[in-house]
Amino acid sequence: MNGARRRLVQAAGAAALAMPFLARSQKPPIKVLVGLPPGGGTDAIARVITDRLALELGQPIVIDSRVGAGGRIAADVLLGAEPDGLTYMIAPNATPVFQMLVFARQLRWDALRDFAPVAQLASYPLGMAVGLQTGASDVRGFVDWVRQNPKAASFGTPGLGGQNHFLGVAFAKQAGIDLPVTPYRGTPPMLNDLLGGHIPSAISLMDGMIAYHRAGKLRVIGLFTPKRSELMPDIPTFAEQGVAVTSGEGWTGMWAPAHTPPAEIERVAQALKKVLAVPATAELLKTRLAVVPDFADGAAMAARLRAELAYWAPIIQASGFKPE
């Protein structure tokens, strides 16, 4: 966990301790499942939002970390939860999209059938950074380096079978290059190898890379998004540079078990909308976590999920990737 994120989590915990009146609330506590590691982006987003959501609802909220299998374990717990409005899950789009497309045979659930969408909470760009040893400062420069150094070419990704992995596959195809994947168990070891010159490039969320880019220790050559990010307007997209890969915007949402009362889902969704509109919350998300508050209701979030499943399915199938 980096220092800024550690301070953010500690601040959220301190704020929770400063709200003793919630402990005396007559409303039962809400449990929010998080399937990715404490201190990571999803966990930090969940803590910032639920801290203020508890105040908005007048109801205690407890983060329940069920880490493992790319969020699958938390989703398994959500599947078995009572649909009483007291259990939710906060997860990135990668959990339902890529788990369903890549690991379908291992799943007990279908996100479209078994989970009720509550709201989209935040969105964020994914990008590619290259090591200084490549000498590249933009996409064209890196493509040229790959063609001149085919045996050294690869891209790092924090795990196989996710959005980062298949963005690299799509980029290599569009650029007409051979770019093998080098998988890691998480972002920190991948960035360490990128900074140390052990891999020439990596694809990840920007919160882990942008500080090194600004310090001149690596170079972010582009974002895989349709347009530039308000968080880093100086960084161009891949599309601007002639490589039409625009499917690299991640997002985080909240789900409930299917058959949760619609009135309860609406109550929580409206409270989330208010929370994300609070300037202090928005500032924390933008400055500390490099994500944009981006509320959308459950119907819009479900439509986005269906569109992403349809987009990625043929790409994953054509890649020939099979999970171990």
C-alpha cells in the first residue's frame, strides 16, 4: 500500500470511529463485500464512499473483505446472501465482465441474472507506460522500438485474463506487432520490474503509474480511452496517435443480490448519488485515487455491462486464451 493510499484508508477508519451515533442507530448494519485486497484501488474507493454513505443513510456500514480470484470469492458470498437490503458488493467492471467471459465454467453465478445493479460509482482510465530504456515518448516510438527489439518486447499486466491483459492483445493487433504478455501477481511487482528495466512496458490503472511518469522515472505513452482524462489532460489517447483501442476505461459499481426490494436499492442509489456530489468526496477520489466520481443508475450500469460483455467476447475468443 503506498503512503497516500494508506493515509486515505486510515482517514476513513478514523472518520468511522468519530461517528459513535451510528453505532446507536436502530437500523441494522449494512455489509459491503469487497473482493480485492485492502489498500488497493477498489478497497480505497469503497472506504471513501461508504464512510459518507453511512452518514447519508443513518445506518452503520461494515466493509467485508473477501479477497481472491479476481473478486470471484466476494461475488460468491453475494450470491448466497439474503436479498434483504443489508448486503452489497462494490467491485470493478473487470469482475463481472472478465470473470464471466474467461472463467465462465468455474462460476456459480451470472451477474446479469443473480445480481441487482445498484449504481455506478466511479470511472478511471487505463494506460500504457514504457521504461526509459526504450527511449520512446509516444505510441509510434514504442512500436518502432518493439520492431527493432522483438526478443526483448513484452508488456506487463497484473494478472492474466483481465482487462489489462486483453487491452495489450488488442493494442498489439491494431499496431501490427508481436507483443507477448508478462503476468504478475498484482501491480506493485509489475511496476518495480518496469522501473528496474526488467520489462519494457506495462498496462495498468493510472493511480500506480502517473506519479512515476511525472517524476520522469517512466513514460506513460497513452490512455486506452475514447477521450483524454480530466485527471491528466496532458496525456494523449491511443486513438489520437493512430491506434484505435478505446475500450480501456474501467469503472466501479455496487451490486445487491437479485430480488433485493427495489425500494431499498433505490434508497441506497439515491444516497450514493448525493455522496458522489459532495465536493470533499469528489476531491478525495480525484486527487488521492485518480478516479472520477461517475454516478449512473442501476439500469444504465446494467446496459454498460451488457455492452462490454458483447465487445470483449469476440476479442477474448480470438486470442485463444484459456485459463489454467
